[in-house]
Amino acid sequence: MREGPDIARIASLVGDPARANMLNALMGGTALTASELALEAGVSLPTASSHLSKLMEGGLLTLASQGRHRYYGLASAQVAGMIEAIIGVAEAVGPKRVRPGPRDAAMRVARVCYDHLAGEQAVAMLDRLFDRKLLLREDNEIRLSSSGAAHFSALGIGIQAKARRPVCRACLDWSVRRSHLAGTLGAAILDKIIAEKWARREKDSRAVVFSPGGKREFEKVFLS
Amino acid sequence: MREGPDIARIASLVGDPARANMLNALMGGTALTASELALEAGVSLPTASSHLSKLMEGGLLTLASQGRHRYYGLASAQVAGMIEAIIGVAEAVGPKRVRPGPRDAAMRVARVCYDHLAGEQAVAMLDRLFDRKLLLREDNEIRLSSSGAAHFSALGIGIQAKARRPVCRACLDWSVRRSHLAGTLGAAILDKIIAEKWARREKDSRAVVFSPGGKREFEKVFLS
DNA sequence: CGCATGGTTCGATCCTCATCGAAGCATTCC
DNA sequence: GGAATGCTTCGATGAGGATCGAACCATGCG
């Protein structure tokens, strides 16, 4: 009977259906409140609260208090990666499900992830930015090329780095399961999409809906 | 309350301490019998058997029956990857451990894996045997070269194949995460190391401790 | 202030599941 | 064949933990 890192403890945290649903909901990348998570998990508020404190104690979540709201989010990319891995095995083993991620079609196409764009459109955009060498892959990081810097400046998209936050960062897409662009540049691009009125945020949802004309413009600028 | 792939089911399989210990033991890459796993997990044979059937049903293990022995192994690299990910989080969260695999330094250097040598020494040895062309890589298998056969015979190391068991087999090292040598040759080499008193097995542990002189001899014969 | 809203803590209940001894199969060895 | 070994199944026991209602804090609003 050997004693390693306490893998059973971590796994059992994910092993409860209510907690698994909560973590799954948080895979979208946005932090959620206790009541929202209770709804997602299908349990009462006290029960959810109990689960959340366990997940906190296990180090799987972070907490940001804002007024009387308390926003829970995944603690790290490592935790998200672990859940991805578990989901992968679950999908391989149980041949039940068809599509991962949000069931809502609009959410799969485009949605907000924290402060940047996610979904099929966002994944396609990152692919194109690599193709056009505006961004460069470096190990596991993403770097802005000199031509990319010029390009985004010309579009009026600011790219100054803030403290501790990189300009470009890969963020694993919940529904597509491939990376999209995060970081200050990712956020600035979403800002521009909203400012230009190419798309608007759906009310009470993270979905981002493009107008017909806006979609054309977006594709011309980012997907051509 | 969304319904995804049954992630809670998979995670809860890993979430039991006994099962976690078993899976952890199987991360070494060698398939183990039910009794060995019961020992690793610190539970009785019936309990272990019950856990193993659950892991089988969950698709996490494969089973190879050989006579009255039943060898359990991890079902896939994907499953191993998932466990790696969970271990990673557990290590990041619990600030206790630093390195993956056995915590004991002696265990990392050299230990017994089933019936052959594992650990840094064993991985280095296999590297050298390849370099010296005493062993040859063939696809995913390892073959003894003619010069190798002569070499080991001269050392008094028997190399006859037993039924169903290959002379050479690669075995993924638990701590180093690279292959070391298993099979009848791997076992015979460990036998020689013990017989020559170059090293002894630590009591109640899988660690193998070399004596100063024995280490020199071993390095002269296998690492030069 | 007093009320409403968002969250947590407490207590009691209930149920799943891990555990092991004993008995039952299966395979191999003599 | 019989005995020994390896493993699984059965049955009974027990403990941990998920759950929710009710009560309890905290923040914000008027």
C-alpha cells in the first residue's frame, strides 16, 4: 500500500455527479455564482454550497467575492486540463454522447469566454492568424509577429501588454476542443467586434450573435 | 443540470483510495495480477477483485488471462494520460510531494519492478545495451542480437525463453517515464545482480540498494 | 433602520458502497 | 484423480457522505 500524491482525493472530488456538473459548467471559462452552479448541478443551494467549499478546500476552484456575489472559477489551466482528460476517457468509454460542450447551437458558433471570443468562429480565426503568420507558435506559447503587430495596429486594435497578462495566450475551446485566442489581444478583438456592432451579446447568455453584415465584415477581416 | 459524458462515473472510479493505488501501481506499465494489486492497494483479495471488476466495467483496465493468472493492465494510453493529469493536479494542490513516482530517492535510483530492475539505473542500462548493439529495437519490440546472446552467455546469464514470455520486453519506468528492460533477460540480470551481491533488496520495500563495490561492478559490466 | 437577496452552517435522514469471511470456480501440478 | 493455488461471488456489516429544510450571517437597497 503505497502513498503517492493524494490522487484519490482529487478524483473523488470530481467523482460526485453534482460536483462534476459544476466543474463541467465552469469549463466554459467564465466564473459562476453559487446559485448558478446549484442550478447547473440540479441540487439545492445548501448542497451546492457544501460542494463548493469542498472543491475550494481541494484546491480545484478559485473564489472572487464581489459585493454579495461570489464568483467561483476553475483554479488553473492544469485543473481544466485534468477535467478535459477525464472527459476524454469518459467519451471514449461511453459511446453515448455525440457532441461535447454546450448544447445550444449558437453557443457553439460563438460565445464569450471570460473577455474574449470562443467557439467555432474563434477557433477558425486563430487558425487563420497562424496561416497568415500574424501570430507565431512558440513551444506552447503564442507570439505576435512584427507583421501581426502592424496589422492589428492598422485595424485600430490596441496590443499593449498589461501587467502579468500576456498579449496572446491559447485557451482550449470548450465545445471545439481546440485552442482559441485569449490574452489582451483576444480581449481587444472581442471589443472591436462589439464596438463595430458586427455582433452583440445575447442577453442572459454567453452566446455572441453576429448580424449578417457583421459576419461578412468579421470574415473579411479575420477569416480571409 | 446538463448531461455530459459520464465524467463523474469515471472520476469516482479513480476516487476510491484502493482503486487509486491500483491504478497508480499500474502506471509502471507492467500488468499485474489481482493478488499483487490487492497488496499494492492494501486490501483483501475479495475487495480487490470487486474493485477490479468495477474498473473493468468502467473500461479503465484490460485483462489478459494466462493460465490461472489474470493480468490486469491500463486499458490505453489515454487512461494513463488521464491519471497523469490527476496526479499533476494532486501534486500541485498538495504541497507535499515534488517528484512524480516513488517518493523515496532510493526507489527512484533502483527498484524491483515485478521481477526485473527498474529506476534510473535500469533505464541507463537499457540505453547502453542499445548503444552497444547487444539489443536491437524492432518496432515496439526488443530483440537480442547475436553479439548480445554471446555477451550474456559469457556473463553466465541464461537467456532461454519460457513459454509465452519473451526474452526482452520494454517496460515503461514509473519514475523516469522511459523504458527499462523486462522479460526473461531482465529478470535474469536482476538475479545476477542479487546473486553477485552487487545489491540487495530493501526489506519491506521494492527499493534495490547497491553496495559501493557492487555499484562499480554493475557499472563496469552494464553501463560502460 | 428594515427588508430583500445571496450564501453558508447546522442537524437529521437516508443510502450507497467499501470491506472482509466464507464458500465456490477454475486451472495447474503431482 | 486429488490437492494446491489463484481468483471470484455471496452475504452481512458498517461507515462515510450526499441531501435538504430551517435557521443563520452578510451585503445592498430604499
